[in-house]
Amino acid sequence: MGRTIPSIANCISIKPIIPMHTRPATPEDAAAIAEIYNQGIASRNATFETRPRREADVRGWFDDRHPIVVVEEGGRVIGFASTSTYRPRECYSGIAEFSVYVEEKSRGRGAGRLAMQALIQAAEDAGFWKLVSRVFPSNTASLRLLESLGFRRVGTYEKHARLDGTWRDVVVVEYLVHANQK
């Protein structure tokens, strides 16, 4: 006699896909950005910073010159990329330092790529001709991401600073915003 075969819908659980999207950050995002940045500080693989940041600290990043973007999923900020002053001399006004951070539980799903793609566009729109950063050599995921987006390794600063008493090297990376180099 016939056996009933359960349908596949009864055998698996399907989670709805909630798309990620980017948008310009606002000061109202400062608490979420601080929380994500503090995860990077705690990891000891993303920054030399050791002091956790507060919402008020992050609000100070908003200066109407340096773009900051966030990645949202389901109405919640899960990552960000930001620019800041490279050097105070006028000749460097078109160069920005950048950072990109994604909350721990959202890493490896493309949020960092989305953040950097949006930041590159925002930096171009703001007139920057170059983005630069320093990345720990052990942060291979960030290095792979940046290289896949067209960043190049410029070189390595050896013993750039100490983190928790240990000298750390950094890889210098740059991205030339060709549209603004004419």
C-alpha cells in the first residue's frame, strides 16, 4: 500500500532572507557604531585602540567632510565604514584614512564589502582622491576584502606600535579614486 512521503516543506526550516543595504550614517547611529567598534577593539585584531568608545565619542566623528556609511539588515546597523583626516596639511586634503567594521555575528556574509563599496562611492562624491589604512597582517579577511575591491598593498610598517605590550606590524593599503585624479 502507498506510503506518504512528507513534502520537503515539512522537513526543513527556511529562514526569510533579509537583504542588507547601505546608507549614509547619521549621528543617531553613533551608539550602534560604538558597539560594533568596541567589538573590534576587544578582538585585538583590528585596531591599536584599547579604550572602548562611547556614543559621544563616535558622534565626534561626524564633521560634514568625511563620509561614514552603515550597513543595515532588518532595520538594525550591523556594520560601518568611515573616513577621517589623513594629515592636517592642506596638500593631503584629498586623502582620507578609512576603517571598516562588522559586528561579530554578521561577519563573512558580505556586509564589509557592501560598506566599503558604499564608502568608496561616498569618498569619490566628497572629492577624495585616495583612501588609505593600516591593517594587521593577521587580519587576513580584511586584507582579502580590500584587495578584491582594488586596494593595493603599499608595504609593511614593522613594529608600528605596541598592543598589550607586544609590537605589531601593519600592512599599509591604498585605493586611488581615479575619478578625482584628473
